[in-house]
Amino acid sequence: MPNNLRNKDKISSSDMAFLGLLTILNILNMLDRNLLSAFSNYIVPDLGLSNFQYGLLAGLAFTAFYSVAGLYMGMLADTVNRTRLISFGVTLWSALTAVSGYAWNFVSMLVPRMLIGVGESILTPSAMSLLADRFPQSRLGFAAGFYYLGASIGAGGSFLLAGYLGPAIGWRNCFYLLGGIGLILGAIVFFIRETPRRHLVDSGEKAKLPKIKEVAKIAMTAIPKSPALMAAMAGAMLFHVFISAGYYDQLWFVQERNFDKDEILKLTGFIGLAGGLTGNFVGGIGSDWFAKKTGYGRLVFLSLVLIICAPFIIAYRLSPGDSVWIPVGLFVGMFQIGAFFGPFFASIQGLIPPEVRSTVIAFSIFLMNVIGIGIGITLAGLSIDLMISYGIEEPYSLTLIGFSLFSFLAMPCFLFAGLRYNHDREKLNITESL
């Protein structure tokens, strides 16, 4: 039994080791997911893709399968052995990443890309549920933020990998390499023991897990009862519109800001990595500190971070390629993405019954990815192609600034959710230690 089930205020070395393993898996997850974006200036001409087709591959084709499958996988994670489920997911997405390296046109990249989404949909709902059973609620912002170091390292690392290994071994061999590493990690995770579910241990009940239909019913009943939870989900969906714009950054840099494709990959990787990691620690540790000192929910802290970052994002999108606002904007953009994960996932787990954590997290991911990223990237591709067909100058810049401004609507959603957080916890009678 994990130590923190005996003493809820302590984090053991085994808990930290387990968190480290999940973070490594998330790094691989984000590396594989972002390879298409990082290698866009290689893959788009190599496969003869339009901006719309690229948008489908990077966005809707992946996120639709990722998010729809994630709803079922989230419910499954509330009913089965979670570490074995993660092992299956890692093995599946890694094998399909390797297969993607054989693609020769749009369709041959589309099919494995869709199925990769099924495998990757398993990790985060299962991982967040496991962390909630090992870490106290008062430190869950830290745990979620640390886990999402994987997003920053994986996203930044994908650009560094493309910038350094791409010219040396080609984009296809990079896909093969990461696929092979994932197959090894999937085999290792298979032998990791499941974590006891805290709500069953604390209640003294036998480890009887609900059926999938029961999980779905509990989750769909719990969500409408919390305005804070619904506002947080809406904010996350809107914030991911901003993230969706970033999938066109490399094409924007090369075609409208006159960067060399390999040099901008390296710059994006180093600056994005620094910004993302800084954001993870500020969002995770900072939101825990803020909640303890002020009594407000962590999402108030996140809304303040986004408000401070907003002017820098606008300057970034409007600046020429030789402006100092380009590296500053890269840093700030990845900083606020990194800062999002800890406060958001810690908050929504504080607003839902413990027996449906994975399911509600999966539903949140569905909204973020299908609407925020999937539809966002697809519409951005259509917008860019349409502007090009009409001869409009700087179609990437106009599209990306529009998407960034629209995403600012997330700020009032997070502010409301954070101010309402404690009220909803009391109303829902969620008494787990803060």
C-alpha cells in the first residue's frame, strides 16, 4: 500500500518514482504526437499535402479518435487495472508511430495517425486517476504539473529532435526510432503493480469497481451539478484554440517570417522547452501556494497568469522575423501552456466523485481536443488555403492572430471557476483532504 494511504500528508520516494515513470511516458506521448508538427516543413512537401490536409492530420483526424476513444478508455480506467491499460496504450501508439514512418501520401499517414489517437487516449485519464490515489489533494497541483512536464519536454524535444536528427537521419527514421523506444517502455509498464484506489481503502470497502454503465451515469450526473467544473471545461476548450494555432507556427516561421526551417526548429525547441518547464513549475507549485494563501481555487491563479501573458502573445503574432518579440513570444506561449495543466487537472479532480475521475478527465480531454484543437486546426487550415486562393498577404499571420484573440475568452471562464471552486466542493460534499 502506498505510504500516503497511511499518512495523507506525506509523499514517499516510491510515489515520486512512480510520478517520474508516468512523466517519462508522457514525454514519449508528446514527442510522438508533435512529430508531425515539428517535421511539417519536411512532411508537407514530401507527401504533397495542402494546409487543409495537414490540418486534418495534425488536428481533427487525430483528435477525433483520441478524444472519442478517450471517453471509453476513461470509463475503462475506472473499472480495470490501470497500469496494464497504460501498457497496452503505450505499445499500441508506439507501434503505429513506427508504421507512420512508411507513409507515402495523405491516406497512408491518415490511417495510423487516427489509430495512434486511440492508444494515446489511455495515458492521461489513467495517470491522473493513479496520481489522485497516491498524492494528497493539497499537493495534487504539484503532481499534475510535474506529470505535465512531459508535455513541455515532449513538445520542445520534438522540435530539437527534428532540428538535429531530421537533417542527419530523415523524418522517417525518427518515427521508427521513437516507435521502438515506446515498445520497450510499454513492456516495462506491464509489470508495474496497480495502485489501490484511495476511496475504497479509506472507506474500508472491498475492491469492488463499478461497471462502465454505472460510471457513465455517475459522471454525467456529477458534471452539471458543478458550475465551476463546467466553466473550467469551457475555459480549457477555449484555451486549446490557442494551442491549435501553434500547429502552424513552423510553416508561419518559414513562409512568412523568413526563417531557415532547421534553425527555427532548434530555436523553438530550446526556448519552448525553457518556457514550458518554467510554466509547469509556476502553474503546479504556484497554484498550490496561491490556493493555500488566498483560499481561492487554483484556476484564479491560472486566469491571472493568462492575463499577464496576453500582451506578449499579441506582440509575438504581429512582429517581423527579426524582432525580439519572436523569442519572447515563443517563451511566453509555451510558459502559459505549461502553467495550464497543474491548476486545471488538480481543480477538476477536486470537483468530481473519486470513482469517476478518469471518466470526467477523459470527457474534459474530449472537449479540449475535438473542439479546441481538432476543429481549430482544421478551420485554421481552411482559412489559410482560402486566403491564399484570394491572394491575401500573410494568411498565416492573419489566421493565427485571430485564433489567439478568440482564445482569450478562456480567462473569464477560469476566473469564475476558481472563485466558485470552494462553494461547489461544499455543495457536492467532497470532503477529501485539501
